[in-house]
Amino acid sequence: AKIEMYNNIYSNVVSNHHSPAVSTGTHGPGIYSDYNLYWHTEAVCPRQKIYGFGGGGERWSAPWHVMQKDMSADLEETRSRYGIDAHSLFADPQFTDQPGSNFSLKPDSPASGRGRDGQNIGADASRFSGIAQEKGK
């Protein structure tokens, strides 16, 4: 199987159970992950544990408990250990009005135009506008 993960914004890169933001179990060879933005809010400290792959042998890492040996500490280590996320960023996406639930990007956002095929990184709500209009007929 090939798993593709691109144009995502991942926030709080350590989960509440101390596993990485992205945990892929044993799917490593089939993973395509790039053009993502990893973002750390004030709720989580330190910035670490970006990515986790399953281990092997007698003890396997699981998405809810990735063993330390299977985790990378930062985006640079993710690239060197797993060969993924070559174009990904670690930055604040600069949402227009996060407290007001407006998650569109400010014009100077580091996620603008930095996604796969020059798209913005993050949700593209425009894909749903046509569906809503079609249902309204």
C-alpha cells in the first residue's frame, strides 16, 4: 500500500500521550510525506517527536505509544532517518483569525504556495463550496 500525506498542517507535535504528531506503525516503505507544515503552539513544549515509525523484533511501536528509538526529534532528523518531508516546514501557519475560527491563511503565511504543486498547505475549503451549492439546488 502507498500512503500519501501532503499539504497538511500538524499542530502540537507531541500528543498528550507523548507520541509523535505523525505515527505510521510499520508502513515506512510505503509512506509518501512531504509539503507539510509542522506547527507548535504554546500548549506543547519542547518541539520534538515529529515522526514515528514502528520498530521491530519482539517489541513493536504502536501509534499510541511509539518507542523512543523509533522517533525523530525534529524535522531534520525526520528527513535524514526516513527520507521524507524534504519540502516540509516547521513554522506558524499564520491563520487569519484562529480565535474566531477563521483558519484561512494570511497573505504572508509561510504555508502560502508552499504545498505540493504550488498549492497552499492546509485545508482547501474551496473544494466544498461547489458541493454545498450543488446540494442547495
